[in-house]
Amino acid sequence: MVDLFAGYGATLNPRRKKDSARPWDEMFPEPSSSSPVEARAAYKDVYSALAKMTQEELRGRTDALASSYLAQGVTFDFAGEERPFPLDAVPRVIEQKEWVDVEAGIKQRVRALEAFLADVYGPQAAVRDGVTPASLIASSSHFHRQAANIVSANNVRIQVSGIDLIRDELGAWRVLEDNVRVPSGVSYVISNRRVMAQTLPELFVSMRVRPVGDYPNKLL
């Protein structure tokens, strides 16, 4: 059996300059000469499952994942060609205690965005206080004057949000982008979870994976 992780540390980011920051590795901590590289606690089950596979087996599961997407019609258009939705067969793991903080931060951010929109399309106190230049709002192609002072029945403008997150080189979560107009990809969450349960079923047995199947009901 060929170890999928053989030489992993030596071949990681070969073009990275020696004095540049090392990108955050989700599965492995920074290697040292005094101790062997071991998977992070959250990834021990993932590492154990992958370490038992040959390269051919992992490639076969990855190909099956792509074929499943094509069969379901879960694709995206690339230069006029329909391709399966790109999904890494190696899952990203977020522990419950970490997700509690991430979830709270996202909710707080959306509340702040909601408050900003309520002000921009309402009293514009941020403009009066000099926080936001009036020219910045007026020149934005996404600002619609027709919507000024219009309040929805539930007083909510951001019905669905898609907040893109990344980690920096220290492992801290950062917001890459706020999608609050018509966020795409919501249905991919459910499709991805379903196909991953078929691709790596052993992980859904050994790990307590948070369900997402109730998401459509929350949109009603």
C-alpha cells in the first residue's frame, strides 16, 4: 500500500519563499525536527481513513463523486462546457466548540449589515455622522433610490446571506466576501453533504456530522 501522505511535508508549497508565511494547514500542524508530524485532533478520523487508502482508491472515490454530480445535473458552466461542481473529496472539519464561535460571529456580522442597510435606505445617520461619505453611497451601482424608506413586513432586508470564510496563516477565520443580494450555492450545501456521505461513508459513522437537511424548511 502506498502511503498517501508520504513526503507530504517535503513537497508542500515547493515554490514558497523561505522567509514567507506558511499557509495554514487544516490537517497538519507546523512540522518540527524534534517530533513526527501528526494530524490535528479534529482530523484524526479523516487522516486514519485516508491513510488506509491507496492512491488508486482515493482517485476512484473522487471520480465517483464527480460522476454522481454529473448524473444529478449538479454542474457549472466553464467556457460553454458543463462540468461537475468542484468539491474536494477531503472534507474540512470544524469542531463543535470552534463552530459555536464562528456561528456567533457570522450572525453578528449579518445583524451589522442589516443595520447598515436599514440606515442607508432610511435616516442615513452614518452619513450625517461622517462615518460613510454620501458620495460613496450615491455613486454605488448597487444603491437603489427607489427602495429608500421602504421597510419589509418583517423589517428584514437580508433574507439569506452567504458569508465566504477563509483562514489566515495563523489559523484565524477571516471574511473573504459578503454575499447578501442573491447568494448562490445554497443548494450545493445539501448536495455536497449527500454525495460526501456516499464518498466517505466511514467518516459519517465515526464522526458526529452536523445535519443540514432541514435547511430548506428554514427558508419557508
